[in-house]
Amino acid sequence: MKNVKLIIFDLDGTLIDAYRAINKSFNFTMRRLGYPARSSAQIRRAVGWGDESLLAPFVRKPDLKKALALYRSHHLKSIIRYSRLFPRVEALLAKLKSKGYKLAVASNRPTKFSLVLIRSLGLAKYFDFVLCADKLKKGKPHPEILQAIMRKFSVTPRQALYVGDMVIDAQAGRAAGIKTVIVTTGSSDIKDIRRQKPYRIISKISALFKVEKRGQNYFFIG
């Protein structure tokens, strides 16, 4: 990948399948507060904007603070028990690291939970930097998180690649001027992703193994 020095990854839906963990914590919270349980499809559609935004549409405003506390307490355990890496994630990160790329995480998930996930799944050794939306004024789709990571490594948008799974990832990448690859293992509908016209759309994260260089352009096989 000519000129690229930094590869930034989203976490949930991109590298990590935490949907079962999210479902468990979400419906635990609903039950404790006397709300109806929700289907995995309903929960999945609400994922990606942070845990407060996940819960807010399903509880009354006066209950949101308590719901968030219940969810977070339960989720610290459920993410360790139920989260899994997508196939070949660790092999991909190891290969990229061995080739000298700087690797970073940009997630709307709160920092505390992102670090628990990264450490429990053995990924900490691969990442040079982790930045989450709770450390910034705005989360994705605003480009601030990607811009801050690029500043950290003193690279230009042309020297970075962003990999995510949602419409908001495509929007954030475009706003930051970074070539963005969207993998369709997340919560966004493929038709909605295509409307955003990201640089490439792939069906699984391991397809990044199939990146070749043709002249000065990226070329994705498969």
C-alpha cells in the first residue's frame, strides 16, 4: 500500500463481534427497569453511536442515567465472556505490524470498555494508539477522532487508511479525507453503505490480506 503509514480500525463489527455481549447487557438493563426485551435485530440497528445513544431510544429520559449505570456494570463482564474476534483478525494485525504500519483504533465505544475488549482478546500488543469518542467533543461520523489520530502520528490523509463497518465510518472517513474500507460484518445495511461510496466495500476483514499495489493506487482482489 504505497505511501500508507497508518491504518486506523474501528472495533465493534469490524475487528470484534461483540453483538452477543451487547444483547445480553441491553436486555438485562431492560428487565431490571421493567422495559420489554428487544430483539437482536433491533439492538444491532442501534449499535455504533456509543452506549448512551444505544439505550436512549428505548427508555424514558428520567431512567437513562440509571439504565446507563446498569448497562455498564453488566457489560464489563459480558464483553469478556461473549465477545469474539472475527476470523483471522489477529493474523491480519500481526502481518500489518510486521510490515511496519502504525496501527490505531478509533471507536465510539467508551475508552474503559474498548480497552477491556482489546486486552481480553489479546490485541493490545498490535495497537500503537487507541482513541475513543468519550475523549473528544464529537464522535463519529464527525471526523475529529480520525484527525486527532493522524496528528498523533504526524501523517496526512493520503498516508492513512481507515477500516470500519458502518455508514458513520464511511462518513467520518470521507470528512477526514481518508480512503475508507467498509467491511459488511457490522450493523449497517449494505445498500446504505453503498450510498456513501466508500473507497472499497469488503465482505470480511480477512479480505484485507488481498490488497495489492498497482502503480500508485490501491487494488483490492476479491
